[in-house]
Amino acid sequence: MQTVYLSEYQVDWPKQFQGYKQKISQAFDEVLPLRIEHIGSTSIIGMMAKPTIDIQVGVEQEGDLDKLIKPMQTLGFTYNSTWNEAVPFRRFFQHLESEGRGMIPFEIDDSDKVDLRSRFVIKANIHCVPIDSEWWQRHLQFRDILRTNPKAFDLYLTTKKELAKKEWKVVSHYAEAKSRVIEEVMGMG
């Protein structure tokens, strides 16, 4: 069983995002036009969060997604294809640090029975999706509601704190447990 560590808001999270944005933008500048947005709780001033920067990278067409894999790996991001079947319109990358617990993999897939959080520190999650997808729109809308609606902010923060007190078999269950309040927040927009 695992608990979820929530950090108080860190003023350097936007700077960390800008560093990732610059690194990714420079790598694709001449090759593929991208839109890069800071999403998730680290993008909301004052919000407690797991200290992992969430980044959304938008491509013009779904067919461009696979063009990201090798260059992103070259930049040092691990390609996590675990959810490709469930979310075929997304390519997911992570910036992992090992802290002496093993080599950082180039790719993780369904065959890897690894609890990432026990072996690595996850510094960033990078979600690459088409900019015309519902995923792209919903994540930006959710972020923007939390940035501008104090009632939504308070509801989400309170829920996160309560859920962080629980133990989870898998940390992703924590994220799933927030789905009801996420829909409630979306209704406040």
C-alpha cells in the first residue's frame, strides 16, 4: 500500500515547466509545430500537488504522435507505452531520476511489472495529444477553472488532501478517486 505525498505549492514549478518547454520546443522547432502547456496541479498557484510537473504537448494531427517518440527519448524522456491501447491518441513520456536505484529505461510498456515510484523519482509527466482532441480541451479547461474559480479551487484542494490521507494499492487509484470532483469542477466552468 502507498500514500500520496502532496507538497505545498512551490514557486519554482512554473520555472521548471519553462525549462521543459524550452528543451522540447528547441528539439522540434524546425521539424514539427507543437503547442506546449503547463497543466495539472503544479500549474495552479497555491495548489498542493505531487511534485511532478504535468505538461501537455499538442500536435496538429494524431499521425504526428509517433514522430515524437525517438526525439523525446533522445532528450532523456522515458516513453511509457503502458496505456497506448486504452488511450491510443496519446503518447506519454516521463522524466525520471533514479537516485541510484537503477538505470533509467528508454521505454516502459505492459510487460514491465515495475512500480515506477519505488525505483524512480518522477520529475515530469508529458502527455502528447492532438490539439483538436477532447483530452487537450478538457485539461486546459480544468486548469483554467481552478485558476479563476475560488470555490472550485477549494473543493479540489480539500478533496486532494482527504484522498492523500488514504493508502492506495496503486497510486493511479488516487487519480481515479478524484474523477467525481473533477466532473463537479468542470461543471463550474
